[in-house]
Amino acid sequence: MPLQHSPDPAEPSWAQDVKAEYLIFFSSRDESGKPWCPDCRAIEGLLEEAFGPAESPSAMILYVGQRSAWKTPANPYRAPPWSVQSVPTIVRTRDGARLADEEISQHLDSFIRE
């Protein structure tokens, strides 16, 4: 299934209804159309390779907001049920397992095959 994208930014209530196998918490895009987070920019191609083809696991990118909104402790994605502390973070919905930051580029392939 092709990689899906939430509205930018995604409302947390909307995220609870997503039926994807993987949720990817990702920085919103700045005025140039690029993610404000350098780590997110670095893995965009990797995400397309892993989740873009039709036979890939289903995944939804959830945009957490602009940098100032993300950095506030009140950002709703920092609280349960998500408790995301950094972007990018990938959560496997069946068991809650996650990869964050540099773990993604190192372990994504094996993570989606588990």
C-alpha cells in the first residue's frame, strides 16, 4: 500500500482512527515544502522505499506540527497514548514497538520484517 500522509499538522483525534500497520511521527513541512527537522529530511527517501511500493506494509506519516509547536511540552503527541519524544519516530501499531532518530536508518528494514 502506498505511503499515506495525514493533514499537516494532524489532529491527535484523527491519528487514533488510522488503520495503518505503522505510524510515522514526522516534522511538518516548512514554507519551502521540506520537513523542518533534518533527521526527517534525511530519511524521506528511505521511507518511500520501505513503504511506497504496493506490496509494502501500510504506513501513515503523521505531521506533528512546526518546530515551535513540537518543542512545547504541551504538544499532544508527547502525551499518551503516543508519548513520542523525538521525530522521526516509527511505531508498529500491533505491538507498540518503535524506532526513533538514527535507529530508523540502521534498523528499518529488519523492523518491518519482524
